[in-house]
Amino acid sequence: MKILIVDDFSTMRRIIKNLLRDLGFTNTDEADDGNTALPMLRSGKYDFLVTDWNMPGMSGFDLLKAVRADDNLKNLPVLMVTAEAKRDQIVAAAQAGVNGYVVKPFTAAVLKEKIEKIFERIQ
Amino acid sequence: MSDNKENHQGLDPEVVEKLRQQSSELTESINSGNHARAMSVINDLSEVRDQSLYREVGRLTRSLHEAIRNFQIDPRSAEQKEALSKMSDASDRLAYVVQMTGQAANRTMDLVEESMPVAHTMRDEASALHEEWQRLRRREMAPAEFRELYGRIDRFLAALTTDSDMLYNNLSEILLAQDFQDLTGQVIQKVTALVKEMEENLLGLVVMASHVDQLTGTVHQLDEREESAEQGVGPQIKAQEREDVVSGQDDVDDLLSSLGF
């Protein structure tokens, strides 16, 4: 299971990386915005994408849309972990095909639950 | 004139009085067919308007200078140029907050990442020893195995002392890493005070400028600016008081399940 973590703050990437490791996912890579993430996703054979929304360069929402529009990536499960808390945004993310949505600040238990739920649905 | 103050808010009372006098004179002149007189009244009227306008523009300019001086961004003297303006000082201060909080977060995570495997190893060894100990108590252990266990317990107890010391030290360093809150708190309070001061100064300028608008009869068409949420707007403050914002993960889950998730 290879996971890409996308967030512009290195501390948040580190927190998510640590929580994922505790859940048994040790094969993770990091990117700091959509522009860096997209080429990695296209060449790197990732199984799961965890992304923030608000980032300089390409936002997580645009990254999600780009992933869904790409024939090779459109089935990639995407979990959004973000401080964006407007109802409209959550609806927009759902309509764009997000698989899970976690609002910051979050707990390890919430992240675990959402990830497990996504994998349950895939299997 | 205070009774209909709302209609000419900001205009000088004498200007309003002149407007009133001359407008009735204008109506009279037109009604009585004295068109030359009417044109001259219109001239007088526009003169009143121009003079008030110059006066207001003068006031606005003075206020602007005053405001700029208050912000300390007027680079008129070399001394002022040298001194950091409050504005760039505020950005520097906020950059310092970002730097301090980042450092503290990384320091804390370094220590946590260092401690976690230690706690993990401790737990694994304790649980393995416990199993062996149970076997010993049930007298299922051969003498050679017991000698091995004997040594293992000895090593475990020694390691336990150094490992607990290390965990204790890491925890107290994590505690110390939170000292940024004191410093960043002070800095943020200073910047907040500056923002408030600027807001008041700007408000004063806006009021001044609105006097000029009234004299020239300018009406601004201000388009409501819709903040695009597509690029992200960041954390929501006072989420509990707002209808369009979720107040936590439970809200998100409810919303998503209402959409059929």
C-alpha cells in the first residue's frame, strides 16, 4: 500500500505520516501542493491519496478534480484532511468524487475510522 | 437643521443653508420667467459646491498625511526610512510566530518519534517476559531455560531504568518546547493592537472621503465580492455561530451521509 500525503505544512505531513505508520502504512511519500503531487501520482503507482485543500499553487480541490479527470487515476481513493469547513465546500468535494472528508483539528481515531471505511468500500 | 441630518450628513450646515436658499431662488426665477437670473443662481450653486469640494479635498489630504504618519510608513526623512515601518514590522513579527510554532512542532515531533519505539520495545519485552514468567510459575521451564530467563530479566530491569529516564527527559523537553506560546502570544497581541489602530485610522479616512463623494454626488457601485471557496479559505473562526460552516467531524459525517455517502 503506497500512500501520497499532500499538505503545504511539513508539520501536518509529519503528523499524518506518523498516524498512518501507527495504522500499519509505512510506505508513504510527501508533496507540498497539487502541482508537485500530480506528476508523482502519474508516475508513482500510488494506492491512496491524502490531501489538504488550501495550498499555494494547485489546491487539493483542483488536485481531486485532476485525479478524477485522468483515466489512469480516476479510481484512486482520495481522503481530504483539511481546515476547510464550509458546507458548500464539503458538498463540492463530494460531488467532485472525494472518498472521505476529515476536518482539522482531527483525532487519530477519526483518521483511522475514515481510512478503514474507505478501504472497506474498495475491497 | 438637525431634524433632517440624515439627508446631508457630512455637509457643512452653511453649505446646506446656501443650497436651500438658492434652490428656492432658482425655482422662483424659473417660475417668474427670469431665466438669466436662474442661470446666474446655477452658477452660484456650482461655486458653492466647488468651494466645499476644495475644502473637503484639503481635509482629506491632511487626514491622509496624518494617517500615513500614524502608520509610520512616510519615508520623508532618512531616519524614518531607516526605522522599520510598523507594517513591515508586523509582517516580520508574524513570520517569527510561524517560525517559532514550526520549530516547537518539529522539536515535539522529534522527541515523540524518538520515544515511541522505546515505549514499544519496552512493552514487547515486558509482555514476552511475562509469558516466560507464567511458564516458570507453572513449572514448565527447564533449568537451562530458567538460567536464560534469569539473565534476560536482569538485562530488562537495567534497560528499564535507562529507558524510563530517557522517556522522562523527552517528556520534560516536550513540555519546554511549549514555551513558544508565551512569546507568540505576546507578538500576536501586539500585531492585533496595530491592526485595530489601522482599522480606526482607515475608517476615519473613509468618512473623510465620503464627504467628497457627497459634494461631487458620486455614488460608488460596489460589487459584493464573493470569496471563492474553490482555492480554500482556511480555518473558520466562530464556526458555532455560523450556519454555512460545519462545527466538527460529526457535522461533516451528517452532511455527507445526507448526500448518500
